[in-house]
Amino acid sequence: MTAVVDPVTDADLDAYVDDQLDVARRIEVEAFLSARPEVAARVMSDLRTRDELRVALAGPVGMARPATTEAARRLERAL
């Protein structure tokens, strides 16, 4: 008998980017991504955006792209 694995959803991918998955689910999502390069590319882009926002909010001016810096400012004002 094979184990039933929950399908990976967009919510799982968002949680992966936000580092909100437990280890077991993270492994399942990474296996899913390894078989789907187009989805993996989108997730990598999301990870980059997340990291650029973190740098823009915490680091010196000029390290992130201007559009990312502006998005970070808007996010910070909203929070």
C-alpha cells in the first residue's frame, strides 16, 4: 500500500516561501518543485522578492532595486 500524499497547493508554495512549513511538508514541496521546473522558477522568483524586501527594510539604501525598495516602503507603512 502506498501512502497518500496531500497535493501541493498554492498555499503550500506561499508557506514554503514564508518558511512556515514543518520539515515533512517542506520535503514534500521540494520534491514537487524538483519535478516541475516552471513552478520552481516561480517560487525562486518569490524567494528573491522576499529577500529583496527584507534587505530593503533592514539594510542600507541602494542594495535593492528601486521598485523593490518602494514596495518595501509601502509594506512598512501598511504594517
